Amino acid sequence: MEKYAHDILIVGAGLAGLRAAVAASEVNSKLDIAVISKLHPLRSHSVCAQGGTGAVMREKDSFDLHAFDTIKGADYLADQDAVEFFVKNAPKEIILTEHWGCPWSRTPDGKIDQRPFGGHTFPRACFAADMTGFHEMHTLYGKATSYDNVNFYDEWFVTSILVDNNTAVGLTAIEMKTGKMHAFQTKAIIMATGGYERIYEFTTFSHTTTGDGMAMAYRAGAPLMDMEFVQFHPTGLVPSGVLITEGARGEGGYLLNAKGERFMKNYAAEKMELAPRDVISRAEQTEILEGRGWEGPYGPYIALDLTHLGEEKINERLPLIRDVAIKLGGVDPVKEYIPIRPAAHYSMGGIRTNIKTETSIKGLYAAGECSCVSIHGANRLGTNSTAECLVFGAVAGEEAAKCASLYSFHEVSNQMVLAEEKRVFDGILGSEGNERVSAIRDELRRMMNTKVWIFRIGDQLESALKEIRELKRRFKNIKVEDKGKQFNTGFASALQLDFMLDLGEITIISALARTESRGAHSRRDYPKRDDENWLKHTLAYQTKDGPRLEYIPVTITRWPPAARTY
Amino acid sequence: MSTKMNKIVEFRINRFNPETEKYFTSTYKVPVYKGTTILEGLQYIKDNLDETLTFRHSCRMGICGSCGINVNGKPMLACYTQVLDLGVDSITLEPLSNMPVIKDLVVDIQPFFDTYARIKTILIKNEEELKKPSEFTQMPQELKKFWDLTLCIKCSICHSACPAAIDERFLGPSALTANYRFITDSRDEGGEQRLKSMADNIWLCTQCNSCTMFCPKLLPCANAIVDDHCLIVESGDIPRTVKDVLESVYKYNNPMGTHQSKRMDWNKNSNVKTYPNVTEADVLYFVCCSNAYNIRNQEIARLMASIFDKLGVSYATLGSEEWCCGDHILRLGEKGLFEMLAEHNVAMFKKFNAEKIVTLSPHCYNTFKHDMPYSEATLNVQHYTQFLAEAIKQGKITTSKTVNKKVAYHDPCFLGKRNDVFDAPREILRSIKGLELVEMKRTKQSSFCCGGGAGKVWTEEAQPEKRPCVDRVEEALDLGVDVIATACPYCITTLEDAIKVLDVENKIVVRDILEILKEAL
């Protein structure tokens, strides 16, 4: 086995990972930085981000306003010091990406244009048509690949973080092309592996967003925070779940029930279609459950009406949406309604970090969706995730660079690596059971969709927990049919499913414990927010017997919890 | 999925097992519903029929660029193509071309991304400006100029389809388009540096248009490369070979380096009527520089004249007033020179009273139809294969002799890919008794360019194994055909060159359709 050594290892090459690489390289051009990803960077899910990146760019807007919108959107579970830091640093990220070449959409006088977005009281979503994440990614990739000291390991599947004495010392990764496992030695690791929404059947997420990094950090001993808070996006295209940007409503789109009513008037009379996502998703689900959904071959749905926007505006502002709706939904939004319903979209929870992106493990950092800093609390506002990736990706890069400049390499013992080889090759690839990986995966996704969805209830969550434990038991008895070394995607699926099962279990246990409704976590049996008992973050630690929960207080600086209406 | 299944479609997948280093084919039956994409079909196979089947995928919404594969010979994104839209009961899936196969449908995309390592895909600007704390002003109309070119998802489909990409010196359609995107960006100041990275290799582009045809995001790559050409020509940093072509046109109004007074030399018997002796005819016969001057191709010009005679068609040529159509010149980036040629020809078309123009070359045909100022003159133009196919259909031409040969038809890009003329040449060949017409693997829209377009017929200097024409002849040899038939003088030149390079003159020949037809008459 070959051992590689780099001063900094960045796991994941989406927005946060690439931004971290650029930042670290800017701190010290002598640092040897490696970006390791199971995908080529440009295949990362960040390219799917569409609507915009939130930042205060104009005089009429303010940091306080952006912070308050974010905190209220978060149903007061966000850490307010982190939010304040975040909103202050977002604008400079927009300018940086602009200077690197990002083709931001423009106002008639040549400035970066901004559109309205759900839960924001000012139009502060900077956008590049409806391909914002795509353009940010291609810009950042161009920037990151321009540094000589940033090395890329594309299509290397990281399997574990190596920790010694609560310090991250390296990691193990399988080179997909050869199927060989290699050990990496390092001074600092940044996790930037994105979300895990593939554990749901109906999701906006790419096939590859399976939460590997979250699960690896959890297994390495870092707690995952607020994992019960999963965001359901109001407009997932039927039947695939592909994202239809909130920008479609930002540009003036309507949501209609089968009676042709803009039903949001009954749920958020003031904000209507631009209320936060949790509010709208609950409204849609209610309309469907009460029989006011449209009937379609894939079950009831809600209609997204853009027809009144006109062809010109749709082509200019929402060209991808039009193409996707035609190609994957079979409807042309210029003339027809788009069939949509809520889809699993974002994990507010993740690896717990402080404002400096440090985790509880020395030398281990996390940024982007896999992390929980927490600026999104119980519900993220649209445009804040790409902004978070840029802001905290940069922080992670800078902090890891400082750490790597201070310390020398730690020892990676052969024993650690051999143990991981045994787990992965003997335990998973070599497992000679009779369970199909795809069958367990599909059962998991269906179960999460029915029992851990928008509206939750105690006994359903109990039953979900039982089921997932059974699935975990069955996973021990899998058989990976493909025994080949090179580019074994069946093997990769098994590794991913192993991670997904852990994350599903943590989500269910955290959700079961939280006996209140807050933001995206909506309990039928506990329909009210309960600040007295639950204004606190959930921490999940790995133990032999499954996740152990702890709670820590929320940081409140200037905005005490208040009623949340839109 | 809860809708009713529409039908079962057979997926034939050409695979490679890296363990055994063996290529093999697997066939699966896939239930297809309305809306089922090829990617969903592949996933169905992997989840239910054969877990070992290997392919890349991620976003399943046409934006991450992972899932490019060849479907029935055409490269496309598996996630963005619906099975029912293909309208067939069996589809053949293969990995993308021009890149080494790792396993099944997974190719090594490094050669594609290596091209990106040679250019800069961030703004080039002086350091001081980059420190500015506010955005650079860019007006919406300035953004509009390059917006379409920003949509490249780097799926490598264009690279896979590109005949010039077999020469790794070539930057390739994607990186060249990206370069033009930045040159056109009003914020960028790196023009000179960007031109330099292209100047020594962009000439390998043949303008076959495959990149543009197959781009899932509809980027006008081929046009962007022409625009790159224009800037480089303007800068003067062009290779000797290209300079020679352009200078010949400046001097003689044709790229053949010969005086216009010799243009009718092919007309040995002086029986063909020419302007200004004749100023009207039913057909204006536009011969093309290659057929007029290239001794090998002059025979083709004569054959067409003899067929006109035989049919009793009233026809004439412009004689020495026929100037180069300019198609190659335009695509080499000398727009001014092209306009001069085109304006002359258009003026002559106006002076000469003809019902229609018949061209021998697909290049003349193409530029007359699509490029200003020809296109606004609304010319009634036919390629000679269309003219002949029509005559055969009407029973005006009948073949009497048997031609016992196995023939593969090579589609000229400027006739096929750029103008969708696929049937007329084949109809002519099918009308010939005894002739066995076979299709090469890469045919029609997926036809592999001979490497002669955009002036490359005169500027080719690549190592033989890097020339598209050699690749193409090898493909025909594999089929075991006696003849490669084609309908373009430039394809004839390049393919015959390849036959010499490969030293297979005793195995295979290249013939214009007119030459084959003559044998049958």
C-alpha cells in the first residue's frame, strides 16, 4: 500500500471544498494541499444549485436584516453569533467570484442583479440565471486548478478518517480506477462532502449525495448536530424529484391547488409563495392530504404556474428550468403548469463546528452542508447554502492552513490502515450473504419517505427506528456481486449504503427525541414550538449501542425568540 | 413508477472487463415507461439484472456532465435522453470515443481535462484591478455576448465526437470555446495570452460540426472556433500553411495557387458553355476550385458535364468568373476575404440568368445556403447528388451495367451533418445493379470527418496516425469494402492520401459517386 502525505486534505470538491482549497492556497503557497473526491469536482452536487446566493450588496439592505431573516427562518435555532459572522462575510465572496469570472446576471446599469427569495425581506439573491451553483462551481474550479500547490485526487473514494488521541492524522481512500486502498497522512483535514438526502426516495439530490463525510466524522468520534432537521423543498419536479428553483417563485410563479387557488393565502397571507420552505412544504402536503392536490399518474401533486411570466422572461431568467421541465417533466412551463411536490432537499444538521469550522476532533474541520455551524437552525432560507459554502469554505481553508503551518505530520500506523482494509474489503466487498445492496437501499429510501417525512408522529418514528435497525442487521448479510477491483461501483454503493444507514438512524432518533415542532421538524403529536424545553441543539454521538444524544444551548445574541408568522 | 409500462426495450451494451481485458456485449430487457431515461434504464439493469454493469452518473438533470455515452452511435447524456424518444425497440450503448475505456461505459476523462490545463478559465486582469472591493461593471448586453458559451458542463461529448481530438496537440472544441468565452467577456484582459494558447493548434479543427450537433447544452462550439480563427488571423500569428492558402486566394481568387484563366482547363474539348459567351441557362454549373484545378478531380467535373449533356440539360459555368466560394476561407477566419469572394459570386449569379445552381462540392453548397451574403440572395441551389437522385427517380437516367462491388458511402460533413443530405447519394448508389452498399459503423450524423474541412485539406501536417482520414480508411478496411464512395472533392483528396499512407492501394479505392455511376451507365 502506498502512503501519501499532504499538509491539508480536503474531502469533497463541491463549492465548500474548492473554496477551502483556494483559501488555503492563498494563505500559504508553500502548503501542499490535496482535494480528494469520489467524483470529478465538476460532477459534485453543488452544480445543481440554481436560484441564487444570498448576500447584502446594496445600501437599502443591511446585515441586521439578512441576519434577522435567517434567524427567523431558522425558527430561532440558529447560533446568532455564527449568523452575524456569516452575513458580514457573504458579500465579499460574491465579489471574489465575480472577479474570478463568474457570469452573474446584471442590472440594467451593469451591477450584479438580485432577485427575491423565500423568507428574505429584501431581494438579495445574487444569481446567474437559474444556474448559480453551476457557475460558481465552474468559476471556482478554474480558480482552484490555477494553483500549483493544489493537487486533485478525482474519483478517489474516502472510506475513513484516521484519528489518534482525538487528533485527525490522516485518512484512507480507494482509488476507483485501480480499486486499491491508499493511506493519506496529513496535518489538517477539511470535510466538505455535502448532504445525505439520498436516504429519501423523493429528493432533489444527485445519486452521489449519500452523506459519506458526515458518517465518517461521526464514526471518528465527532458529534452530528440537529440531524432531525431535514428541509423539504416545495418544488421537486414530478416524477423525478429534480429541483425546480425557488427562483421560479422569486420571479413571480404561483402555486395552485386542484381548484386553481393560490392556496398559500391560507397559510402565509403576507408572503404567499415566498414564505420559507418549511411553511410552503407543509401547506402543499396539507393540500394534498386534504384532497386538493391535482391527480396525476404519479399520485397527487401541486401545480407551479409560470405561464403568466411570459416566454421572454422564462428564457432569460429560468432557462434551465424550462429545459428540465420539458426534458424530464414533459411540460413546457411557457404554456403549461409544472407538476411538483415537496422533495427532501437539505440537511440543516451535520458535523458540529464552531465559527472557525473546527470540530471536536483536533485538526478536523468541516464546511458546507456536511457541517452544522449552525446558521440554518431548524430551517434554512433559500440562497443561504451556497453562501455558506463560500463563506465557511474560505474559513475552513484559512484555519486548516494555520493549523498545518503550526504542526508537523502525525504518525499513521499500519495497524489503523489494516483495520480499515479489513472492514472494507473483507467486511463489505467480501461479504458472502444473500441481501442485495439495491434492495436494502430502496427499502431505506421508501421507509424514510413514508415515516420520517414532512409531518412526523411518535409511533411512526418508533416504527421507523425498528425498521432501520432491521435494515442495518440485514446489511451485515449483503453480497456485492461485482468482485472486480477496477471501478467497482457496486462496491461503492455498498460503502455508501453503510453510511446512509447510520445517518438514517441518527435522523430518526433525533426526531423521535424532539417532542416539539420547530422549523422543518413538524410533529403531529407535538404541534407547537416549545422554547422552554427545546431551544437547544441536539448532538448525536456514536456508541456501540447506537447514537447517544446530548443537548447544548443555542447562542442568542440580539434576537430573542418570537412568534414566527409570514 | 405507477404508470403503465409502455414497452420492453432491448439494451445492448458493449462492455469491457479490465480484469480479463476482454470486450464483450451484454443484452438486457428493460421495461420502459413514458419519460424513462436511458440512465433510469441502466439503473434498472444494475439494481435488478446485473450489478456488475458499470457507468457514471450523478445529478440526473443534465448539469453535472457525468453520464455521456454513445447511444446508437451518437454521443449523448444518458440522463437527458428518453428511451421512447429514440423510437426503436433495441438500443446499442457504448462508451464515449477518443478516450481510453476503464470499464464498461466508464472512460478515462483525463485526456479531455488535460486540454483545460492548457488554458485559463478565470479572468485575466491586472492585480490592482482584482483588488477592487466592488464588482466590475458589465452591462446585460455585454453578458449576453458570451452567456451561451458559459453553459458548457464539460461532459466531454464534443471531445468524444471530434475528429481532430485524435491529435493531442489540439485543444479541442470545449477548451477552445471556453477560451473564446473569456476573450468575449468584457471584463477580461487576457486576449493575447489566450490567442497564443490556440494559435499553434486551432487549425486542426475541420469544422465538421460534430461538437455543435451533439452538445447537450447546444453550445455553438464550431462557430466559436471560427471566431477564434478570425481573431488569430487578425493578429497575424498564423502558420505558413494557412498563410499560403490565404495568399493564393488574395492573388488568384482561388486557393489552388493557379491563375483564374486556367479554371476551365478541365474542359478539354471546350464543349461546355461558359459566361460571358452564355448569360442564361437552366442550370448554372458551379464546379469548385478543387474539381477545376486538381488533375485527379477534373475527371469528376467532366463526368457531370457529360451527364448534363446526356440529359439534354441547358447548363453553363461561370468560366473564369467562378471564384472560390470561400467556404474554407470563412472557416479559416478570413471573413473579409470571404466577403470579397462571395460578393463577386453573388454579383455573377445576378448577371447570369439561371433557374438553379448545381454544385459539385458540398462546401460550395453549404456556404451558398447558409452564409451571408449568399444566404440573403436566396439562391436555388442543389448538390449534384440531389440533382442526380431526382433524375434517376424521374427515370431520366437509367443504369444498364452491373457493378459488382462492395461499396461504403462516406458522408461529407458539409453535405450530411451540416445539411442533412443523407439519402440522395445513397439512392444513386442503390440504383446501380450488383452494387452492395454497406454502412460504416460511424455513419450519417455520426459520420467521421475525413479531416479536410476548414482548409485542412491544404494544411495537413500531422503524423499519419493522427490524421482523421487514416482513421476513416481503416474503418472502411475493417468492413472489407472495395470502394469508399463519396461526393466531395476534398474527401477524395484526403482519403486517397490516407490510402497511400497506409499502402493499401491494392485493397481499396476512393471514388466519387459520379465515377461509380459512369461505370454503370
